[in-house]
Amino acid sequence: SGPSAQPLQDVSTVRQFLAGTGLVGFFDTPWTIIFLGVIFLLHPLLGCVSLAGALILFALTFVTERMTQKPLSEANRAWARTSGFASSSLRNAEVISAMGMVGGIRAKWRRQYGGVLGLQALASDRAGSIGTTTRFIRMTLQSLILGTGASSSRPTTPGSCTWPSAKRRFLQNTWQAMRAPWWKPS
């Protein structure tokens, strides 16, 4: 057998990790504690709303992962089988053509590929449904944080109302960035 492409695939995996959002999320995570602390210092009620919202959004991110993990994992396995079938068929293309089996091979590949697309669509639909809920909650939280800051008994400035809202978005983006590279389907 000839040289293996595995070292190139390994280098590509490392490059994707270093260029991806996971590493940034990892380094941003310590700031989430600091930002939450500052929000609590601005007003304890703002801190409670921000913390509750962050926990809800984190839970929705986790639920999204759990709901999409199985179909994506099955789609990856099905894709590997479909690709292997296609490669094998291409290696034997002359024999398959001579035996008049091209139509049958094509039909089998389309069925297998249709299964892959179906599993990917299922995962995408689930993620989209939960993503819509997440967007709704994010918008509600933003308004809730602004309203809480404006209606608090402590004197607040416009900046002390908008800053927690901006940092809440930072917290959520950090958790979503960290989720991407490490919570992969097995």
C-alpha cells in the first residue's frame, strides 16, 4: 500500500481547531465570571436576571446538542458507508459497466445518500426549532435587563442599563463558541 493521508488529516484537524471558535471561547470563559460579578455590583437584581438568563441559554445550548447528536452521528456513519460504496463502485467502474449494473448501483447510492440527507435534515430541523426559542429568549432577556435597570430603586445611568445586556450577549456567544468544537457527535 502507498503512503497514508492520515498525517495531513491530523494537521488539518489541528488547524481547524486553532482557527475555530472553540479556542477563543475557552479563553473568554474566565471573563464570564468577571462580567457577571460586575453586573451584580451594578445591581443585584440585574445580576440575578443575567445569571438566570445565562443559565437558561446554556441549558438550551445543551438541549440542542443532545437533540442533534444522535441524528448527526448516524448521518456521519451513513455518509462513511455511502462514500465507501461510491469509492468501491468507482474502482470497479469498468466491470460494473460491462455487466450492465450502472443503473442499480446509481439507485443504491441515491437511496443511501437520501438517508444521509434525511438524518442531516432531522438534526437541522431540531436545531432550528430550539434556535428559534433561543433567539426569542435572548430578545426577551435583553428587554428584561434593560427594563430591570431602568425600573430599579437605585439610580442608574443608561450605560448601567445597556452594559449588562451587552455582556449577556458576550456570555452566550462564549458558551456557544466553546460548544462547537468539543461537543461533537461520537
